[in-house]
Amino acid sequence: MTPKSHYRVVVIGGGIVGASVLYHLTHRGWSDVLLIERAELTAGSTWHAAAGFHALNDDPNIAALQSYTIKLYAQIEKESGQSVGMHMTGGYSLATTPARWEWLKADWALHQSLGMETRIVTPEEILADCPIVDPTGLLGGLFDPNEGHMDPHGTTHAYAGAARKRGADVVLRNRVVALTQLPQGLWRVDTEQGSLVAEHVVNAAGLWARRVGRMVGIDLPLTPMQHHYLITDDVPALAARATEMPAVTDLEGFTYLQQERAGVLLGVYERNPRHWKTEGADWDYGMELIPEDVERISEELQIGFARFPALRDVGIRKWVNGAFTFTPDGNPLVGPIAGRRNFWAACGCMAGFSQGGAIGLVLANWIVDGDPGADVFGMDVARYGAFASNDKYLRDTTAQFYARRFVIAYPNEELPAGRPFKTTPSYDLQKAAGARFGVVWGMETPQYFAPQPLDFVEQPSSRRSNAHPIVAAEVMATRTAAGLLDTNVYARYEVSGPGAQAWLDRLLACRLPPEGRMRLAPMLAPSGKLMGDLSVTRLAPERFWLVGSYMLQEWHQRWFHEHLPATGVAIENLSESWLGFSLSGPRSRDILAALTRDDVSDAALPFLGCKRMDVGLTQAFVARVSLTGELGYEITVPAAQQRALWEALIERGTPFGMRPIGMRAQDSLRLEKGYGVWSLEFAQSYTPGMSGLDRFIAYDKAGFIGREAAIRERETGSDQRLVLLAIDALDADVTGFEPVWAGERRVGFVTSGAYGHSVGQSLALAYIDRTIPEESVPLEVHVVGERRPARLLREPPYDPRGLRLRG
Ligand SMILES: Cc1cc2nc3c(=O)[nH]c(=O)nc-3n(C[C@H](O)[C@H](O)[C@H](O)COP(=O)(O)OP(=O)(O)OC[C@H]3O[C@@H](n4cnc5c(N)ncnc54)[C@H](O)[C@@H]3O)c2cc1C
């Protein structure tokens, strides 16, 4: 039985993640909390983890949180009195190809933006520290002093022990069998030994998290997969050393290695991975190992034994084949579940020893404050929609992630798993026109249109690729005639009803537009941080459209519904039922006029105006707006009419010089105007004052969410600001998070970059210290690992007065 029948929070699962959540809740002063564990603490993936840790992650926000996890270990050891078995050995990532060497150096530059202490090292340094590495082909490496491994048992018990000391309860050998939300919103938690009531429930059930999700009617996009490591007998070269050898990751060899007593642990991320119990482990699964499948991993093992030849001369003491959970992008699922009040996810974690502390911190903040306290979109459960839990989608994307765990990801690379999946009705026509697609939230979105014949193959590269001239032609066509871009990267919501205006006035920080007009609409959290960069259009007195990013649908809707009044407001997600194109460029009005009998003159349809009109055969909403800096229109139609709209626009637009364009051209065009977009320049960790979105805020409007914080920021100012940089780059452009330097002082970081084709300049948007003066000071920016001169642009290099946009 549980010690009490009512708790503020019940955490389901006593693995490294559940124990960390429990600890962090008590740290925030919530001691009326209970952890329920089916078997013993660590009985899921945790007990047999290699328990290595590092702070490196492709998402810098998550990398920062991983650093937090590592720093926390000394504290929980002290608080609990339980050893965590910390081996802070440091770790080397090896570069054995020129591409990897360049990639590691570029990666090191990104670490500078995060204040990480990594350094680039020579082969000699690696060999001096790691004598069992074979130097064949070794060009150098990256050393991270904050790498090592832990005792998984001790660490989990330290979290739980420290939480207990602060008043938490822990119940073992008692499985949660059912969860029911009671009418007042509380949760009834049925366990093998009886029922209790909780205000909040956290799903930290690891290998069983999908099953626990099903108890409340949700299907989480995670699945267990197998993972092998082996432990050798003593290696004489290591037994003779006075200090422990650092960890070594052979990125080209798919293996990682850490010293284990006087032997080693060698783990494999094989190219041919295997799923295991996709629905979740059986309820009676004990602390058992899966039989090893040496045949399947033999190729990677051979490479491993060649890189570490000393292993050939010693026996294998133990094989471990265990399972842990993966999500499509390899990051965890954390946060509130939309539509299930006070039910929280803390699962899908494949690196519990790097991320467990961070997940606990973020989730405890979220439960206690209603705000995670950092930009955690990269691990937010709401970054996925229901589509991601489809069995094939999940298997294909998780297998792709696993197999590519150590493979270089190039910025221009589009990976094939789970595709094509969501397409618009004109997909095949766009494909026939040369479209090369990327994917946003499962939706195929054109990146550029390759020329005929269609045998063009783009080479993955961190430098400008062979698609560069194609993108240039699309940009120039837009600047001189017109470009046609699929707007399926947008989400659309209709908000209607007698309470719509009052609710939007509270939700959005801008003043609402009059009927037939559109406004840019920052949406803020109570902390004053950004929650959205929407546009709002009033179609009728009580009928509005909100437009935002397609990939944020789940995230936005969770926010909308959290703040929705009980009656008077209806929200409908139109993202897949209404589609369209953005037509922009100096000839766009002529093209539109050729397709409609409506008056589209500047007087009849001014900048930020919108109206319902027939366009070709379609019944469209047309809004006069563009993200290219040119005269432009967003034409939106019922999805079934999108193909007819494409055909009409192509037929009438082509004689005017119009071309279909993709997202790469759009990026170049928007950077020439210095326009930011969500997830790059605008995100949860930035504020209106930093990002420049403050100019769209109606500070004198009463009652909008985040107003007090926004006013405070207006009074005190922000430390950083968003600026446009011109970079003296050679054959590459920045991609994001590269550091910006003023001499030897790091003064900021890049948010996005592209080559501005019509201005002939490599461009970047960046957050820099506000103290950097407007006047041109010599700056430098890392571009693919190399410092290049840069200068601050006081105004956008293209049409700084905005005359063309309003033309
Ligand atoms: C072979 C191997 C090597 C690994 N190497 C590393 C590594 O080097 N570094 C690293 O960071 N990570 C590593 N991992 C991954 C790491 O183990 C996981 O990220 C981590 O253990 C996940 O912890 P968790 O708490 O989310 O899940 P789990 O450890 O699976 O814990 C979930 C717990 O929930 C309990 N539970 C489930 N359902 C219920 C219920 N209904 N009622 C009550 N209790 C329930 C389970 O009994 C279990 O104890 C490795 C894993 C394996 C298998």
C-alpha cells in the first residue's frame, strides 16, 4: 500500500528519469509526492545502461540542459550520501576522414557559443591519453572534459534518496494498473495494492511508457530498440596505467568505448538496428537481458577491433543486449499532454545519464510554475502530432535515427524515413516541375525546383552545394518577376464566436485588426518570453484566422486550449483543410489580376489587406503580404482546390516570368530583408525586446498574457538584440549557433544564415550583446569552423525602405 491516499504528484517509474523528476519536485518545495515502481528502482533500461554521459547534442538548448545534468551529480551524491560512482574521465571523438575532421572543428565552434570547454586535439594527444587506439587514418579529434560514466544503480538511488530526505515517498513492487481522470480533474491511480488520488501524474515508465500512455488514451511516439555492448577481460595496457583512460567514440566506426575496471566496455550503434516490443515491454518483464545477436553487429565489431586492436588479445567477459526507448529524432518526450489536464510525459529518453537531470528540472518547473524555464521545444512532447505514433512511421524514423547516430548530418541533406507521407494535392505536379522536397512535420515541402531533365543529384555538403545556382535563379526570378511558393509550411486556425475578440485580445500582444485586415501578432508567456509569432486576420466581426508554423500545431493548440474560456470561443485547425501558395514579386499583381475579376489594385487590396475572391476556378482568401520583401499575396483555398490553383497560377504566371520556388530561395529572400522566423530567430527563450517583435506589441492594451513582463523589459531593456550581419564568407554560409566574435570576446551567436543571391552577400541573423555599437565594428563569425570577417548591417541590404513590399 502507499503511505497516503492523496498526493500532489504521483511519478510512475523508478528509473533514472522518474527518480530525477521526484528529486526536482522536492527541490522546488513539493514534498507531497510519491514515486511508484512496478519492481525495484532501476528495473527498466536503467540497471544495464553503460551509463556514459556527455553534454554534446545537435540541439544547443538540449546540450545546455545536458551540461546541467552532469553538474548535478556531485550535488545529489552529497545530499543523499549515496555514491553515484562518477568516473569523470573526459572523452575523445575521433576524426578519421577529412569530412569528419572538418565537421568536428565546426562542431567545436558551436560549442563556443554554448560556453562548453571542448577542444580540438591532435592524433598525438589522443594516442598519449588513449594508448589502445590504432592511429590508422586518424586526423585529430575533439576532447570533451565533461564526459565519463556513472554507476546507474547508485545514481538512481542517489536521486531517490535525496528526494526521500526532502519528504518524498517511494513505493516499490507495486504496479500502476489504471488511471482515470475524475470529474474535478484529479487522477485516480489504481495500483496492484489499491487506489489513491493525485493532482498530477507523471509518466516516467521508460520501456513501458507507451503502455502507460494508453491508460489515458494517448499513443506516444516512442519505441524500445535493442542495444549491444560487450565488456572485456583486463587489457594489459590499461591495467598498467595509474589513471583511467578517457572515453573514446569512433564516429566512423559506429562504436564507443569506456574503461571498465582494467578492461573496456565497447558499445555499438549498428547500421542495421532492431526494434524490440514496439508497444512497450511486457508487464512481467524482469531484469533480463536479450540474447546477443553478434552476427548482426559483426561488421561494426570488426571495425571496432581494428580501431582498438588490444581487444583482440583479451577475452569477452560479458555481453549485454538491452533495450531502451527511441523517438523519431532521438530526443525525449517531456511536458504536459494536451487534453489530459495534469498528466505529464517524462519518457522516450535514450540518454538518461546525460539528460535525466535536465528532464527532472524542466518538468518540475513546468508542474510548479506552469513554465519549463527554458526553451525545451527540442524535447517537448508537443513537437509531434498523432501521425508520429503510426507504427511504420515510428519504426522507420527511429531506425533511421539509430543507424545514423554517429553519421554526419549535413545542413542540405533530406533523409528518407517515413516519406513521402503527407502531401498536398499538387504534389505530383510540383514533383514533375522538378521539386526537391524536404519535410516539415511529415509534410513534403519543396526546397527548390531542379532544372529539366530531372536527373540532378544534390551532393550533401556543409558548403554551398551544386543546388546553389538553382536557388540563385529562383531568387532572381522572384526579385524581377514572381516566385510561387507552397504555403504548406503554415498552420491555420479559425477562431470564432461571441468571445473570440476578447479571448484573442488576451492571447495576443498586438491590437486586433479591423475586418478585412491582417496584423503580426506576437504571443507571449506570462514570463514575457515568446510563445508565437502568428499573424491574425479578421474575416468578420467574430471570425479570425491565426497563421503560424505548420510544425507547431500541437504546441500552439495545447497553449490555446490551456487558456480557452469554457464557452463563447471555437477553435478549428484548418492546417490540412486549407492550403495555398504565396505569390510574390513585382509582377504578382499582374498575375493575380489575370486570374480574377476582383479589383486587386493597391486601393482595393492594400498592404496587409485581405479579401475573399475567385482566383481561377477556386474560391480563395487572398491576403496582401509576403515574406520575400516583394509585393505579394498569400492565396489560400480549400485543400481540394489547391491543385487547380497551382495549375491556374502556373498557366497565367509563367508568361510573366514567374517560377515556382522552394524554401531555400525563401530563406535567401527573407535574410536579404532581415526577416526572422519561428524556431530560429523567434523562440521560447527570446523576448520581444531582444527579437524586435516589440514593435508589434500594443503595450497600452490591457490584460494580454505577458504584458507586465513585456512592460518591464521595455523599461529595463534586454541584454541582447537581433542583428543582421554581412559575412565575408568563401564557399559556405552559416547555418545556426555559430559564435560571433569581437576580437577575442564572444559577443553573440548566429540564429540562421543564407547567401543573399540578389545582393551578392553571405548574410546571417544573430543575437549579439546590446553593448556592441551600431557603427561598424570589426566582427568575426565562424563559418564551417573557420573565422571569417563580418560586419553589422544597419539596415537590410535589399530595399531598406520597404517600398517594394508596399508597391
Ligand atoms: C544496453 C544499454 C546501454 C545504455 N547505455 C547508456 C549510456 O551509456 N548512457 C546513457 O545515458 N544511457 C544509456 N542507456 C539508456 C538509459 O538506460 C535510458 O536512457 C534510461 O535508463 C531511461 O530511464 P527511464 O527512467 O526513462 O526508464 P526505465 O529505466 O525503463 O525506467 C522505467 C521504470 O518504470 C517502471 N514502470 C513501468 N511501468 C510501470 C507501472 N505501470 N507502474 C509502476 N512502475 C512502472 C519500470 O519498472 C521501470 O523501473 C543504455 C541502455 C541500455 C539498455
